[in-house]
Amino acid sequence: MNALSALTLAASVALATAAQAAQTNLNGHAFTLPDGLTVELVAGASLVERPISIAFDERGRLYATDSSGSNEKGPTQYERKDHRIVRLEDTDGDGRFDKSVVFADKMMFPEGAMFYEGSLYVAAPPQVWKLTDTDGDGVADKREVWHDGKTLTGCANDLHGPYLGLDGWIYWTKGAFAEQRYTLPNGKPFVTRASHIFRARPDGTGIEPVLTGGMDNPVGVAFHSTGERFLSCTFVQPGGGKRDGLLHAIYGGVYGKEQSALDGHPRTGDLMPVMTHMGAAAPCGLTTYRSRVFGADWSDNLLACYFNLRKVVRHELIPDGATFKTKDTDLLASDHVDFHPTDVLEDADGSVLIVDTGGWYKICCPTSQLAKPDVLGGIYRLRKVGMPKPADPRGLKLNWPALKPADLAKLLADERLYVRQRAIHELGKRGESAVPALRHLLVGADVRSLTSNAERGRRKAERKLETPHVVTYGEDVRRDAVWSLSRITGPAAREAVRTALNDTDASVRHAAIHVASVWRDTNAAGRIQGVLTSSETTAAMRRTAAEALGRIGGSSAVAALISGAEHLAKLPEGDGRRMLEHSLTAALIEIGAASETAVGLTSPNASVQRVALLAMDQMPNSSLKADAFLPLRHSRQPALKQAAWWVIGHRPELGEYLARQFFGDLYTYGQSLPVPDAVESALRLSQLAKSPAIQTTLSELLKTTDTPKEARLIALRAMAASGLKETPTSWLKAVTDLLSDSNDELVRQAVATARTFSVPKQGNKALLTALQDLGESLFEQADIRLDALVAAGNTASMSGSQFAFLRTNLAPANPMMTRSAASTVLARAKLSAEQQLALAETMKGVSPLDAPRLLPVFEKSPTEELGLKLVASLKDSTGLRGLRVDLLKPLLAKYPKSVQDAGAELLTRLNEDAGKQRAHLESLLPTLKDGDVRRGHALFKSQKSACATCHAIGYLGGKLGPDLTRIGQVRTEMDLLESIIYPSASFVRSYEPFTVVQKGGEDFTGIVRKDAPDEVVLANGPETEARIARADVVEIRPGKVSLMPDGLEQALTRQELADLLAFLKAAK
């Protein structure tokens, strides 16, 4: 399906979905919600101005974190601490809050709320605070730091949460990519820059990572009734319209985009899959709907807030092998541009509260565009039409302190959700005294006579059950009994949970395995091994059992894990299989029994071989030998072959062994390699490029003149993709020699490869001379000449013919990329005074897109003559519209006063403040109503706009700028127009420009692709990167100017602008 067809289909589906829902006008919003539900405002701006997160206490009072509206960077907000938390009350029981008190003021930016044991826990980076009102006056007079992450980044996404798990542990998330240090329960240090879900016991002990990721901002955590975790997060997979979404958060999984912060964390192969892709949706608040008030099929549904999409979505979980897929339906959506839902919570009566934070938030959030702290938020309630109002939904009339464990155990069968939840908590507080009552719920009456011999036999085989039994209490009650026992320490509680491993209901057994896992109950290992190896165990249960065995440890479990891997082949390829494979592999890694695991390498089952190989590769101090797995790279089983190459890829020491084979294959068969195989060969070679033998092989492939052209192209692409910090001298010479080849395709790729090289500080005279000569050659094609000059970098001087060639290519009639290359070369060159004056004259005719790129030329030797010439040219130039005051004013300041006075008029003409910009956009937008999607699609891909050079739609396009596949979902027409006309007004997260100042060298501006202890890598062009050694970095400072140039409004006609806008809005 092409991009245009996909957009048309998406639009049709969106229209069909909207037609099935009802609309309600309320508080300035046109809300769309499912038939049978109603919405009402229950807390307006008079009670809470900019709510973010909410939590109930046991009395039904609602705590709301309330923003001050500040959009300062994290460290500044930490100094000011001008946010607050309010406590809301519904004093008359009508469902609307009517009383508000400030529970805690002077708070750092709050990013989560949880009420537990009389205190409110709030993530306010870098700490999680425990706030307690000890005297009952409604104000938190006791403030304690419960957790200190000790990091605070500019976007303040270092912490979100916390969240109370069903198992009684407290969970929270860490954002990327500041380094944090911990000591794990086993005494080992844990140092990480990656994103994580962490958990700890309520007293703060036992901290451990649950999940690891390369995503920027993990936010909400929610729990299935069986204990499964789910995470909402951003930037898990930039590209293809799959930026943000929901994860099934499997223990030990490594998720998110590839990132250097993931280095050193155990992997089980490729990154873990995303459960639900939502595009650039900015997911935040996430909860599990527990009750059945909205319908029996609503229980265990996920409800997720999507800030950018301006809606809350219901995600029905559908089992899919060892994981889930989701059926997604809008729960509440608003047409208001400043409706931004940030949290969602089920109330005691089964209704749902939704938090709208309003229009204030802009920090690191490009879709908000303009900060509007004056647009306040509110809290809304969704109800089912005709839903009954339960009596005492929180059980406030019960004398909880006086209830005995047996009485509390009975409350696990209560119809009221909050009563059941409080009973679980109270039973956990009672400790070992509550174990007998809970065990009774699990064991019940022995009624073996009602169970057939066949059924008893099946259960015994699956669960090693010596005394099968059928219990008299419902599975929900028994499962909640397990969760109560999880909160109790001591052998009696552990033994009672082991009883539940034999339960007749799968969800109860699932919960019991989870509890045995978090407690690392060694006495449960035997029974869990039985679950793992049984042929009748589901994939989901098998995965949970594998996770538990890995945590419990012991080499005796390896055989069962290997046996469990034999069942992988029975599952179809996909996420459901990948999740099971991960847990089996991760368990083997955690156990670390290499000799026992090695048995799997000789298995006839390819799935077992793959699991064993991946596990042994990642074990600390692994004894994995090359001859044990190298033959697997020729396997006829694609998954096993892929695993072998994945292991080879991060073992450069194998390069010498493989180098001759690569050379022979490519030299002999390169000409006949299909394109996919050629791409794969280049990728594999690049992964092994740290090997000196592979480096030599690549050089020899280029130097050998009778090497097939296709093989030489593969070698060049492998060099370009290697990402080496220091380019081998043999590569520099081989590419230099190839620049004089007669084949244009080889020369063009050689130039492109040279542009990726990290040339030594002292330079490489031969390569630079060859590139300069290529740029001077009148016999080469213009694009090759320009690319060669860009690759050559700074030049000591420029010949007259070269200067004339570059000036010619600045003509607005030339393609944008041609003009961009010419501008880049001129801006870096050391021009003579005559050449500067000539270029100043040329500025009369440059386009608005190119004028900003050429300004650095005039920073050197700022004479009065040059300055006056430049000012005169700009006064009559269309290029002036592409400039901004903050670019031109510092330049003019370098010149004599006469030039500054002459240029004052230019600054006046350019001095549009944000209000004038907004007015311009508001007057322009109504004139762009007749855009054509098809024409806009063609324009997007054309050289005139060059959009596709830096941006992708679907899987086509560049990667320098943000993926735009679903941009129409999250941006209004006004937002899109502002991004086109004023690209520096705001920056998309992870695409902010930075300037790196080097010691005595050239400064680089670009988008940070890697920020590691040894080097910084900047993407500074559609296909170029700058690699700077960390030791050479003097300063890294945020940039103010987008890599996307200003002036596109002047480069396009009004109709073209309308067409482009229509196409982007249709991208959903």
C-alpha cells in the first residue's frame, strides 16, 4: 500500500469510528464519547487550576498535583519549587468536588501521585516525596524523601510515579539518559543511563530494575489482575509512524530505540516489541479498569491518556501467545486544541475520572507550540447511563481496626471494588496472623469425588499436584488472597502461596507464580518447573514460570528452561513467541549456569539452540566458544541464523576468522548478489568493522581493480555504516584512490563514504586533495563536485573557478539540496576580500532558505565596505525574509558603526515578536483551505521542498528530522503551519539542535545522536555526522536555530503551501 492509499484508508476508518459515538458540549469542549456514557465537570479552575495527576485516600478525598504553569527547564524549576498539591473533597456526596485545600505548596514539578498508608507519595524529580498530614488540618506538615534518584535533566523526565503494584511493591519509572547508581539486593552495584521501571518494598529497600529501555520518557505503569505490568512511554520506536505507545513490561526486557545507554545491559536479542503503537501521541496517565460497572468486558481493560491526541483510549487486552494485543476504542476525545488529558483513575463507584491539565505545558513538548498558562484545566467524570449508586462504596462505615483476619478475608468477596482493595491491604498489614484465613480461602473444601480421574490426572501432570482439589471460593477471591499474602513476610505466607500453585484457575496460578518470583521462593521451584515443562501449559503461563525460575536461581532449573524452549516452535512467529523466548533466555542468563546451558547448543531443535546461544552470549564470563556457534550462521532456520549473526556482530574478535570468507564471497559472487543480500552483507561487515582483519578486507575489496563493482559498493557502504571513531588509514587511502575511478556510481558512493569518515586532527592531505580536485574537475557531474567539496571541509583558499561554480549553484532555480551544498561549502571557506564582496552582491538573489546558511561568510574580516555592500544587497533581497533578528543582529555588531546604522532598518523589518508571528499565521491559514492531498504528496517528495530529504512518511524519507507518518493526528493545521513557517519556534524532543565547541577546532551544530563518555556524535545534515572525541569537547550548549531552514513560505507558492498543509494533515 502506498503512502497516499494508507492515508486515505486511515481517514476513512477515523470517520467511521467517530460516527458511532455521541457528542457532548461541555466547558468549551465538544466531547466525543461512546453511546451509553455521560461526562460531567467535577472540579473546575476554582478548585484546581492545572491538575496533572490524582490519587484517592481511603476516605475518598482526591489529591491533585497542580502545576504553576511554569515551563522553565528542570533545574530552574527545582530552584523555584512553585507547584503545589491540592486536596479536593465532595462534601455533599453528589459526585462533584466542592472543597479545596492546599495540601502541600512549594513543590518541584510533580509527576505522579499515590496514596499509601496515610501518606501521599509524589514524584518530584529528582526525589519521590512522602507527604503526611500528622495533625489532620489538611496540610502536609511532614515531608520525607522516600527515594532520591539524584539526577535532574532539562525536561525533568527523570521520574514518574510512584505506582502500587498488586504484589505490594512500589514501582516508578526513570527517564533517560542521566546516570544513576544503586546497590541491588545481591550487593552488586547497578550503574545505568538507560530508562527503567524500578521497584522497591514500601520501606524503600530491595530496589531492583524491572525493565530497561532506550526510550526517552517512560511514564505510566498499570497492572493486570494477574500481576502483568504495562507501561506508557514516548520515543520507543521513532520512525514509520510508531513513535510512542504501550508496552507489555516483561521482567528483564530491553525496549525502546537503540541507544548507547543500553550498552552493558543484558539482551536477549533484538529490542523487545511494542504492544500498541500510537504514533506521536505522548502517552501519559495509565490505569487498569477493575470493576464491571461499565460492562463485563471492561474488567482488566487499560485506559490511557494521550496528551497530543487530546483523548483517552480504552485498550481491551486480547491474549496473544505469551503477551497481548489490544483492541483500541476512543473513550473520551475533545476537539479543543488545548485539551490535554494527563491522568485517568477509576473511582469507587466504577465511574472514571479524567484529568485535563489545560494549555500550560510546553517544556520539551512541540505539539503544544505555545505555552498558554491562562488556559486552565479541570477534572471530568465519566459515568454509565443509569449506573446504580452503591451504598458506602469505600466501606467507611466498617470499623476496620476492629475486624479480625477472618472478617477481612470475607471482604475479599465484597462487590465493592475499593472495599476489596482495602481488605487486601489490611490483611497484608496483619502479617502472619492473617495467613490461616487466607490459606483457608485458597484450600477450601476437599471435593475430589466431584473431579474425574482424567481431570485429576491432567492437573497432576501439569502442576505436579499430589492432592487435587476444587475450592469453594471464586477465582477473584482466591487471586486477591494471593495478593494479600504477597504483602506478608515469613515462611507461612510463602507456603500458603505455594498452595495456590495448584489452583484450578489459571489466573490464580499466574498470580501465585508472580509472588513466588518476587520473593525468590526456592521451595516453589520444583512445582514451577512442572508448570514450565507441561505440554498443556499456556504460553503466557510458561513465560511467567520462566521468569520466576530465573529469579529464584539454581542450575537445577536449566533443564526445565531448555525443555520449555522446545515449545517455542509451536507458536507462530510474532510478539507472542518473542516474549516467551525472552523470558526463557533471560532466566538462563540470570541463573548463569553456562555448562548446563551449553547442552542446548547441540539440540536438534532450532528454537532451543537459539535460546541457548543468546543466553550464553550474554552471561557474565561466558565460556561460549566460536566453533560452537559459527556454523549456525549458515542455518536454514532464519531465526537461528539471525541469532548467530547477532552474536557475531558484537564480537569483533571473530573478524579475522570471517574476513577471508567475506572477501571470497564478495569477490566471486558480488556481481550476482540480490539487493537484499547486498544490503545484509554491508550491514554485517559494518558490525564487524572494529576487527583489523575486516578493515583490511574492506580496503582490499576497493583496491583490487577486478573486484566486481557491486562488491566495491558493498564495501563502501559498510565503511560508511561502521561508525568508527577513528577511520583506518587503509580506508582513507583506498577511498582516496577510488575518487579517480571512471565509474560515476563508485565515485559518488566513495564521496558519500568519505563524508562519514572521522579524519584525524592533523587531517589527511591526500584525501582532502583528492576531494578538492574532484570538486574542481570540470568533467565531473555537478552533484558529485558539490558533495566532494562538502566532504573536503574547510579549505585554506578557494580558486576563482571553484568560487564561480559555487555561486552559480546558489541560483534559486537550482534544486534545494544543490543550493544547500553550495551554501555549506561557501560558509566554511576562507574567501578572499574580493570573493566576499562578490558574494555580498550575490545575496541580492539568494532564496530565503539559503540566506541564513551564508551569513557565516560575512563574520570573517568585517570591513566597512563589505558590511555596507551586504546591507545594501539584503535590502532588496527576497532572502531577507529567511533571516531573523537573533541571526543578523550579532553579525552586524561585528562591523563598524556606519554599517550598524545602515542595518538598523533591516532589523526593524525583521523584528517580528511572537505575537506578530501568531497574527501572520492566523491571517495566512484561512487562505490555505483548498489544498490537494495528491499534489501535496508530490511536493513533499520533490526537490523544491526537499521535505523527504530529512523527514519520513511511512518507511520512505530521511531520518534527520522527526518522522511525520502520523503527524496529522497530533498537530492542528495551525501547528503544522507554524512548523513550516517558523521552524525554530519549538523543537521536537530528541531533535533539539546543540552546538559542540571543540578545543581549537571547528564548532559543530546538529542533533545529538550519541552522547557517550568517549565521544559525541552530531547529525548535522541529511546524510552526515560529526564525531567529536569527548576529550576535545569544551562545551555543549543548546541551539536556538532549527536545522530546518526558515523561508519555505517564500520558496513555495500559496497554492503549494496549501497542498503541503493538506497532505501533512491527512497523515494519520
